[in-house]
Amino acid sequence: MKIQWISNISLKWKLLIPFIFLSFMGVTTMMIFSFRFQNKLIHLHEEKRLKSEYRYFLRTIKSKKTMAQTLASSLAVNKGIQNAFAKREKKGLLELISPVFHELYQRLGVKQIRLHIPPDKSFVYLHPPPKSGEHVEAFQYKTTGVIGTKKKGGALEWGIAGPEILGVAPVFCQGRYIGSIEIGISFETRLLNEFRQNHDTELTLYVQDEKNSPVVFASTSDAPYPLSQTILEQIFREGNVVFRTCVRNGEEMAIIAGPVRDSSSRTIAIIEISASRDQTLALLREYRVTTLLFGLIALAASIAFVWWISLIFLKPISSIVRDAREIACGKRDTKIAVRSQDEIGVMAHAINDMLTSLEESQQRIKDYAENLELKVAEQTRELRESEITYRTLVQNVPLIVYRLDASGTPIFVNDFFQQITGIQPQDVIGNRSLWLEQIHPEDRDRVATILTESINENKDFCFEYRIQHKDGHMFHVMDHGLPVFSEVQGLKRVDGIIIDITDSKKLQEKTIQTEELRTLSAIAASLAHEIRNPLTSVGGLARRLLKSLGDDYKNRKKAELIVEEVERLENILNMMLTYVEPKSIHLRLIEFNNLVESIMESLRQNLLPKKITMVASFDDRLEKIPLDRELIEKALYSLIKNAMYAVEEGGKIIMSTSKEEDFARLDITYKVPYISDEDIEQWFYPFMIDNIDKHLFEIPISRIVIQKHGGIINITKDKDYNIKISIHLPLAPQETYYFG
């Protein structure tokens, strides 16, 4: 409701309110920043002024030190004092120095005069109460320094009653060093008051008590306002300068506090200098009043300027509104006058264009109504043609397109379904059980689970499974479906496609097998080359050793065993090198059945010693296939010869060929007395088997030759030790790979 009220106010106020608000915020912001800048500037000015006073105070201490040093030097060159001091006449020294001490005490604030005799003992000490004979305090570093160096000096040191400004000068008599004179100037209220009179500031001196806590030592104020213990302790500890503002007895004050250091740069006191801020605050108030007055004038000028601009801006708008109302009354020939080329003029042009467009649209609607029936018939015909085109595309696409209802029953399947399953599409429509029967039994539960999860989570699905053709062979497929939901009835249907990926699966298996062979070949080649050199040396040395031994030598049999084992290792090494040796094939079209039969005939004579029977059955559907006759003949010859070696006496070897999809298949079946699962796994790696026989040397080469033809060879056994060698060779030329 409030938003509606705002939208209904006059455009003039919509313009004025934001501009007035912005003007007010701009002036206010400017004044705030101005006040803060003035405060900051004055604060910096006060800090700079007090830091200057602090530095001047330190220079005052330095000048007092110079004065003390000069006074000490003046007394040190006095002949009377030199003679009395040289004779150690204490009474004579007191008569000479006492009048000088009282004069200096009254006029210059000299607090003490002390005479020292070597090595470091006080001889005469003018300071109430009078003392003499004690040692020079350990903290008076400058005094002890003069005694050691015999040169004059001055410093700020810690004395018996607190900090003192000292001047020390050596005393000589007839060129002989006889002692030193020390002048101490008061560093108490008198010095602070003197500085206060010259600089119009209040000063407070802080020192540390026995517990190292800061206390007031001297002050020009009757009620000094101490800084916090934390700040004072920090200054004593770190030696930094601190500036603060505060209220003392109702008066605004600016305070600076800094360290006072002795000759060893140790902080022995803190001087606090404070000044009244009355004049500064009065000047700051005057600046604020001036700034406020200027801001109010600027705000008033901004409001007047915005008001004038709004009147100029709204005048052409009012004219356009008046002309638009005339158009609304039906005066179509009325055009809005364009008085400028700014945004208002652009709006007038737009309204005129809109009027022209409305007239043209009215004419088009009139013409369209007259031709509507003809256009509807034309659109209907185009729609039917599009539907026929779509159906033709769906029916002829090389994948299954389907639609299931909410219960999973097919309501549409295209003609490609028959090519994959061997079942007519119309037979499966409306028959949910027949649809599910096409899925391989091992995959049905998984398919049902994925489909249920997809429907429950309202997301599409894409997964692989197997479909069983009516004639028994399998297809690997990828099913990609999308559930369609309705807000009223939930799941309406499932639309999807099924893609035949059987060829991709076979290619993937071949690729994996090829990569495995590539890796194994590389390892075998590296291993064979690493073994060859040391084995050749061992074999040569073993044979030379055997020849050098006599027939009756007791260890000759051991040497013969070494030679035999070396020969065995050399045979394995040669087999490994043969296994990884690169081989290329040269394909020609050859009758596969004739090739197998000729190999069998060449080996029949070898069957007689063991009375082995060899039978064969050939598939007449097999025609010529691309083979390298020489290599494939050697491979098959080795496999059959190995079978003859493994079969028991009187055994049987069965050979059979067949056509299986895109491959020619050869099965070699025979029974052996015993073979373990490990022997089957290591079939093509005979050098991994104990008691290797030479008949196994060509087995790995056979596998390589078959794989280079793009074929596959598998070895299986059953519980009765019947071995079955299955070889698949492609009917069409395949891409071959380089091994080794």
C-alpha cells in the first residue's frame, strides 16, 4: 500500500525528493568531513606545538648542563682553590667556596658543590646537610668519568635527592692533577617554573620509586593531573613520546609526555608538558559555525535550483500528456508537436511512430481476418507434413526409440526394435512382460532398480545392459531415458532411446588386451636385455670350467648341472627375445578350412608313436579370410604340436571351425592327465613354469601372431582336465599393432 502511494505522487515530487535528499546528504557529508578534518588538523597542530615545547625543554636541560660545566671550570682555575685543594685544607676551601655557593644558589639554582679527591672520594660537599668523606655514588657516571679521564664534562645524572644537572671539571695545581669540582643545578620546581614563565605551560616531572612505580617528583601545578600508570610505565620502559587531550579541573588541556635520559641514554624521569586548549577550541567553534552557515546556504541554493529544473522538465511532458489525451479521444490525425531533440523530443517521436504503427496494425488485422481461413488450412497441411517427416525419421533412425506409460508398458517402439530383438514392434506394444524379457536375466534387476530411482528422483537416466536376440546372441546397449511428469498426475510417461554399442564394447576389449600386451612386451624386452650379458659370461665360464675338469673329478657332475641350467636359462632368454621381436604381417585371402586341414595332414605322422586320434569338423559357411599364411601356419602348428605332446597315449584331439558373427572360429579340444589353474593362467608364459619343455617355446609367438591379425585366443579347462583352445580371426581386414 505504501509503495502504491509513492507511485501515485506527482512526477515533480518524484524528481524533487531524490534531488533534495541527495543535496542534503551531500552538504551533510561535506560538513561532517569538514568538522573531522578541522579537528584532525587542530589536533596535529597542538601535538606539533607541544612536541616543539618538549624539544625546547630538552635543549634547556642541555644549556643548564653547559652552564654547570662552565661554573665548574671557573672554580677549577681559581688559584686560591687550587692551592687549598692541593694542601687538602678543608677549612680554607669552605671559606673560599661557601660565599660562591650561596650566590649561585640564590641566582642560578645551584644545588650543590662537591670536590673529589682521587681515586673517587668526596672531600668537600656543600649541600645541606653538609657531608664529606663518602665515595662518589656509583650512579654519577660523568663524575667518575672525569676522575678517570681528567677532562671536563657535564650530564644529567641521578643524585641523592633525584635527578640533577651536573658539570664536572678537573683541578690541576702546578700541572699535577689533584681532584675535581662538581657543580649540581636543581632539576626540581625552580627549573620547571622558569620554563613555565617563558612558555606559558604547566610541567610535571615523574620519577620511579623504590618499587619502580612512577610518582610525581616536581610540578608547577598545585594539583597535577597524572597520566595513567600504564602510560607512564610504558614511557619508562620503551622511551616513547605520548600525546593526549583531557579535562583538568573543568578545563580542556593538551598534554605531551616524554622521557628524560641521563648520559647513558637511560630514562631516569618523565617530563609532562600541558597547555590550555581554550583558544584552540574557541577557534574550532568559530570554524564550525562558518561551515554550518555555508552548508545551509548551499542546501537552500540546491533546493531552489532543483525546483527550477523540475518546472522546466515537466512543462513539455504536460504538453505531451494533453496531446495524448486528444489522440485517445479519437483524433487520429493529431500529431504531437516535437519542440526539441532531447529525450522529450524522442518520446514525442515515439508516440507519433506508435500512432502510425497502430494504424498499420489495424489495417493488417483487417487483412489477416479476411485470409484467416486460408492460413489455417495451410498451417494444418504443414503440420501434417512435419508429423509424417518426424515419424519417418524416428522409424528409420539406427537406434530404438521408445515411449513407456506410467506403469512401464510400451506404448510406442520404432522398427529398429525388431533388428535388435527379432520381435515385431506391434507385438511388444502393450505387453510389459515381453518388453522386460528382452533384457538379459542377469541385468533385469539392475535395470529395474535404476529406472525406479530415476522416476523417484525425477531425473533422466543413462546406463548400459544386454539385450538377448530371439536367435540367442547378445547385444550390448546404452539406454538413455527421460521421465515426463505432470503436476496433476505425477509420472506421465518415459521417453528414451536405446543405442547398440556392441561393436564399441568389442573394440574396447581389444584395445585393453592390446595395451596389456604392449606393456608386457616392453617389460620382457628390458628384462631379456638385462639378463643376456651376465648369462653369456656365466655360460662361457661354466663351459670352460667343465672342459678343464677330468672325467673322474668328483665335482664334475655339479659343473655339468651348472652348464645345463645355463643352457636352460639361455633357451628361456631366446624365447623371450623371440616373443618381443617385432613382427609384421602380409595379408592375403586364404581358405581357412583348407589351411587347418593341411596342417593336420602334415602332423599325422607324429600321431603314430602315441596312437593319438585327430578328428576335425569344418563349417562350410567359412570363405576366404585375410591371413598371413606363413605366420598363421606356424602359430597353429605350434598349438597342435603342443596338444600332441600333452595328450596321453591313445588320446584324441578334436579340431572344429565355425563362423561366429564377424569372426572365423577354430576350437582345439583335448584331454590331459592333469593341469592346474595356474598352468592355464601362465599358458602363454611358459618360462614362468617349472621344468619347462622345449615344446612350449613357440606358444607365446602363436598368441602374438593371432593378435596381430586382429584376433583373440582364449584357453579354458573343465573339471575333467579337458583343455579347449578357442581362436577368433576376423573375416575382414582389421587394424594391426606393432608389438615388441
